Amino acid sequence: MSAPELEIKGVSRVFPARRGGAPIEALAPTDLILEKNDFVTILGPSGCGKSTLLRIVAGLDTPTTGSVLLEGKSIKGPGADRGMVFQSYTLFPWLTIRENVGFGLRERGMKASDIKDVVDLYLDRVGLTAFADHWPKQLSGGMQQRTAIARALANDPKILLLDEPFGALDNQTRGLMQELLLGIWERERKTVIFVTHDIEEAVFMASRVVTMSARPGRISSVTPVDFPHPRDYHLKADPEFAKIRLKLTEEIRAEVVAAVSRG
């Protein structure tokens, strides 16, 4: 039996006290295993440690306890084997769309002709070929996020990490972006961790939905989502889809109520 793609083993995060206050336990010891080509969405109330966990996997933060193993090797910092897409538009405003997508490849010293081939491929896959020479400020929010996804994928990471990447978009654009990302995943077969507050989005995108408790965050359930691929917006009207969405809504609601009652 082959080793998992990613192992999160006993990972916790406690932030030091500030100005005489108590330390903040953002993430309780957490275990999670992802197999190759898994698409896991992480769902939970605000402040439950979703983004903290994602940043630890990305190597942008250090766990207080535990470890993260990628193909059996411990993660000690950022690396090209993980591609990160944030909610905010993180493009370099002084670079064109083409230059943004190819940034990581240039940093790795790839030949210009090879960079062009890779960038052209991913601009085509996110539907931005006609905007290759535009500046980020000339693009809509959805187009900027498509650029960010293309930039992450151009580096051919083993794992794609997305932190509420569609949270700032309007509902129609968000739905189209969900289908676009799923279509890319179906072709690329990357392992994906996708953090979201949106329950419908979590179910639509995932092969498994992980729910987390209120702070300190811990995994409270893992729900398989077995709908076939390719998926499109019609799936959201399926009675079984509604059943899973309701189950997760009740779980998250219970966590929020418990957090409020604790003050």
C-alpha cells in the first residue's frame, strides 16, 4: 500500500499572550490524512483555525506541536511542491498577467521558451489568453483569481492550497469559478485542500468535507461526497446534495451556538 500524499499528525497552534493576556489556542491537536488526488474542503465557524491549519501545511506558519509530512518528508517551510491561492488578490501589480503566471518559473531558472509554453497552457485553461498582456488592475476580481490559480498550477505543485479563494466574488462569478476549478482538478488530478465558509461550496467542490469545531479548532467530522464527475451547477438541486448540505449546516450551527453560549 502506497504512503499517503499528506499526513497532518498532532498539529496544534498556540499563539503567545499579548499585553498580559492569556495565550490563544487557535488549533487543538489535529490529525488528517490526504491521499493522492484527494479534494478536501475544510468548513467551520470563524476563528476555528481553518486558515491557520492551511498556513501550516503551506509552510507559512510553524505548528506548536506535531508535524506535517508531504510524501513522507517533513514540511519545514514554503516550497514549490505546494501552491497557495489566497482570498485577497495577491498578484504583482507591476507585472502583466503573463509575467505573474510565469513568476515562479523564472525564479526557478527555467528557459524563457519553456516558460512561454507553460504559461500559454495555463492561461488557456483559465480562459485568459486574450488578457495575457494586461495589468492586474485592468482585470475583474474573478479574472485576477483565475490568474492566481494559473500561477499556482504553473509551478506543478503536488498539492494546491486555497484559502477562501472565491469569498470576495459575487454569487454568479463564484459559481462559475467553482466549476472552472473543478474542471482543472479533473484534468490535473492534484491533491487539493480548500478552505471555505460556504457550506454549499464545500459540498459541491469536495470528495470529502472536513468540519472543524469552534476555537480551539479540532476536526469534528469528515463527510464523504460521492457525486460523480464532471459536476456542474445542476448538482446543487439534487435531493442528496440538499441532504448533505443540511447535515453540515446543522453541525456548523451547533458549533456556532456552542461558541456563543461560552462567550
